[in-house]
Amino acid sequence: YLFKHFMILAFGLALMYVTHLIKYTYFSRISQIGLFLTLPLLLLTLVSGTNLNEANRWLTVPIVNLTFQSSDVAKLFLIMYLARVLSKKQEQVQDFRKGFLPVIIPVVAVTVLILPANFSTAAILFVTCIVLMFIGRISMKYMVSLGVLGIAGIILIFTLSKAFPDLFPRGTTWVARIDHFINKEKADPDATYQVDQAKIAIVQGGIIGKSPGKSTQRNFLPHPYSDFIFAIIIEEYGLVGGSFVLLLYLILFFLLIRIASRSPRNFGTILSLGIGFSLVFQALINMAVAVNLFPVTGQTLPLVSMGGTSIWFTCISLGIVLSVSRTSEIETRDGTEVEILQETSLKRNPATVPAA
């Protein structure tokens, strides 16, 4: 496992380096093609994907037998596409037909196709898209209406899942996790086994931990290498190690915001913020689940949890942000920044930049 994971990380770094050499404006056009291919890919996954834990989330590439989550592909292409549309329609973002509909239609289409097999990923992606709309200055009345509809939709889904357990493939699991989180005292011990074992790992870690490799809970905690890796980190490295990991993600988010603020083009700004928020938000959800501040989900800890394609797509995403940084520096050095700033409407209103 050590050598396999090392090779995955090495290849991920190579992907990051190659991606950062590509001028980020090319990803604007690529997003159109990618989103067009993503929808049938998600549909194929939903219908005939590889089933694991009662969910069709993976597609298996023939011959090489490489599996990947199509939702990882969809998430990246959707963020790129929203950045493209929002940057090009800055003069029309307040208009429902010309500004809001071109943004919300692909968001709904992608999240609805992801939702049956992976509710948490669909929810995180939906929240990320709302944040991008806010940054892109979509009318607040449309966003508030969208938020209300989203909450109503979640309530409806859980109500239907309770009334008709077979309606959604993982409806019973969703309801059980929410019920156990809300009614912790009355929950079945077997249903809270994961959370209980994670708590034991955290308590045993204490302040400085047991030291690397000395975890005992990894033998009892399900998915200690992915969904609950943060609990094992605290067990081995203690509160100090867990706080350090959290600090690293906050530093990463700060750096991504800094790159976004320095981009002279709308597309680079929105793209960097979208990728940055998505990665860090997912990390915070994973850590919140491990310490029982959030119901159990299947979200991994980006760049830390064991996995192949998820790490590769994360590296590609970071490579795109590095491309924004590299290209912005070149444009600034060549003296084209002033010209670009005059062409972008988002930068004309400085009050919108801090909101990002």
C-alpha cells in the first residue's frame, strides 16, 4: 500500500505540473466539451456503474480495470463551466433568462444525476455552485429562491425516503444517518459503530498522540484510510497533529484566494475561488464527520485519504489554479494588466472583490 500510494502521489504531482503549464484560458473552451461529455457519463454510472456499498459511483475502464468516480470529473468540469459563463455574462447576471438560467440549468442537471448514488457529493457541489453565483454577482433574489428550493428539496427527499425506502438506492442509509446523528442517545449501537470507534481514536490520541504507526483503532474503524483518516491522524499525532492538518487546509485556502485576487481576468478569479472552496469545504466536511460534528458521509480528505483518481483530479484542479497564478504573473510582467482590467466588469467594482 505504501509504494502504491507513493506512485499515485508521484503521478498526481506530474499531472499537476503538466496542467500548470497550460494557459488557464484554454480550460474555458475545454469546459464546454467536458460538460457535454459529463452528463452521459454520469447517466452511464447511474445505470450500469460498478456497485460498491449499495451505490453505483464508479466506472471501470476496460482492459486496464481502472475505476474512477465520474462525479470527480463532473465536479471539475462544472466549476470550470460556471466560471466561464459567469465571467462572460457579467453584464447580464441580473437577468433571469440571459444570466440565471444558463447557470442554473447545468448545475441542476449534474447534481440530480449525482444525487441518487452520492448525496453528500451532490450537496457539496450544489453549495459550491451557490458560492460561485454569489461571487459572480447573480441576483440575490434568485439565489435566495434557489436556497429555499434546495432546502425544500432535501426535506422532500428525506420524507420520501422514509415513506418509500426503495425509492432511492441509498435512501435508507441517508435517513438512518440523519436519525442517528439527531437522536444520538436512542441510536442503535451497531448503527453508530463508525462514529464510536472514531471517538475512541480521538480520545486515545490526546494532546500529542501515540506516535506515527501506533494506531490501534485502525484495526476496528471502518475505512480508516479514507472516510475516517482524520480520526487516525489525531490518534497517532494528537490534537497538535490534527490542528496542524486543519491549519494546512486554511493556509491552502488563503493562498488560493490570494491567487484569485491577483488574477486580472474574471474567469481566473472565479475558477480559482471555485476550486479552492470546493477542496477546502470537502476537507472541513470530512474532519467534521470524524469528530462527530456532522452526519456520516462518504467524503475523503483531499490529498490525504488513500485513493487513485480522486487524488489525480485534485492535483489537476490545483494545477489549474497554479496555471492561473503563472499566467497572471506573465501578463502582469508583460504590462498587459491594465488593458485586461479595463475589459473586465468584475474588477470595475472593488466592493465585489472582498466578498470573494
